Amino acid sequence: MFSQLIAALRASDKLDAAFNEFAQMLEAAAWMFDEANDVLRRTKPAADVREALYARDQEINRLLRSLRGNILTHLTVNPVADIPGCLALMSVAKDAERIGDYCKNVFEVGRFYEVDYQIEQYHEPLEDIRSRMQTLFTDVRDAFAQSSVKQAKQAIKAADRIRGECDAVEESLLRDKSAVPTHEAVAYSLLGRHYKRVASHLANIATAVFGKIEELDFRKPKKDGKPDDV
């Protein structure tokens, strides 16, 4: 998908700027994810992170608006432009913007849930997911920057595993007959949902490297036959 778009960078300053803006959006989203989880893990106080985190989210929004403007300018002055590639770039830029929103949600869990995480059967899987999510950010950014189909497919597989594990945490919570404190159960459930959404948007960005534009925002049914969303 993006091999043609990357080739077009040589001919259009506006498209070059849009491509760079998307890379900045992904970098900012990865930074937000790390900072939000530092608050969640109590390695940084929420008060020290909040202002910078929300400022970075606003910067992502600004970059999205600028990216859209640069793509529209490119398409206006280039009648033979790669329209599918440009539309795909606009689509995945929205994915990056949504990741920023979910990172704010993770931050809010860390900010408002002030008790220790004490139930290992939920805490440990979520910690493992968090750690692999950081790697997933890097893998998706590299796949996109290099237009690497191999890296993109590996990232999608990793994202799908994370999504499945997040579902397992939520299902286990719902089936748990023991006395899980309500506030702690809510925290685990929210984290599972937020991590899943971030992984889904990263997978969608990776899909754009080799997929068709009509396939963006749609994921294949899981092995159990149930439909899943992006």
C-alpha cells in the first residue's frame, strides 16, 4: 500500500510533510503510552505527568489537522496522485489520534485508582501485556517507516495475541465467583479494554502497509467465529 506513497514523496513537499507528521503522531502516542503506564505503576506521580500528557495529546490533534490539509493540497495539485495511498494515510492517522485518547484513559486509571494491585491472576497478565505493547509500538512504527510487509504481518500477529489475552482477562473477571473488590475489578477491566483498543489501532496501522484501503478498520473474525472490531 505505502510503497507507492513513499515513492511519491520525492515529488511532493506536502505529501512528505504529511508522512513526517504521521511519524510524529506515532512517536507522540508511544510517549503517551509510556508516561501513562508510569503513573499506573506508581513510578511517576500523576500530577507531574498530567499537563505534559494532555499537551502531547493536543499536539497529536494539531498534527492530524495539518496532515489532512497537506494531503488535500497534494491531491488538489496532483491529478495523477496515489489517491488510495493518501486516503489510507488519512485513515491510519485517525488510528494514531485514537491511540492518544486511549493513553489518556490508561492515565486516568492510574490517576484515580490509588490502591495497590493485589490479585496476581489479573495483575501479572496485564503487566506482561503492557510490556509487549511497548515493543509493538516500535514494531509498527518500523514497519510503516520501511514499508515492510514482513514486519507489518509480525506486528499484526503480536497485536492479535494481545487482543485475545485482554479478552481473556475480561472474561475471567466476569466469571470470577470470588470476592474481587469492585474498584480493583473495574481497574483490571478498564486496563484490559484500553490495552486492547490500542493494540487494535496499531494493528490497523500495520495492515495499511500491505492491505487494501477497503479492508482498513475491519478485522477478520476470531477462531471462535465471533466478529471483532478495530
